[in-house]
Amino acid sequence: MAKTFRWTFYLDSRENWRWKRKASANQGVAYSEGFRNKIDCINNARSFGYVVDEKAATLSRDPFSNAQSPEPE
């Protein structure tokens, strides 16, 4: 069976875009560096296997803070 990943894109406390990839067991698998532009972050995630899927991806603030999610662009 192929491994299923959940991708999360978020703004960190410095307003940099980052991605996080988790396995189906909800364990952290990979984290990105910070990117100034969202598209650069998404393109970097693609190099690690991300395929654009609006239903599977979520956009949020830093998952380690209690900040509110940004409005979708």
C-alpha cells in the first residue's frame, strides 16, 4: 500500500511560508525552511512529492501557535 501524506502550508511567526508533511500515522515526516512567497513554498514541496490537491492541503498559521488562519488568497 502506498504511503499517504498530509500536507500543511502555514505562515510562521516571522511571516514566512513553510510546509509540513505528515504520514498517515500523524507522525512528523518532513518540515521545510521558510519562504517569503507562498508559491516558492509550494514549488519546494513539489520537489518532495507534493501534488496540488485543494481538498488534501490546508493553509494555516504556524501549527505550534494559537494564531488564527489567514484568509485564502
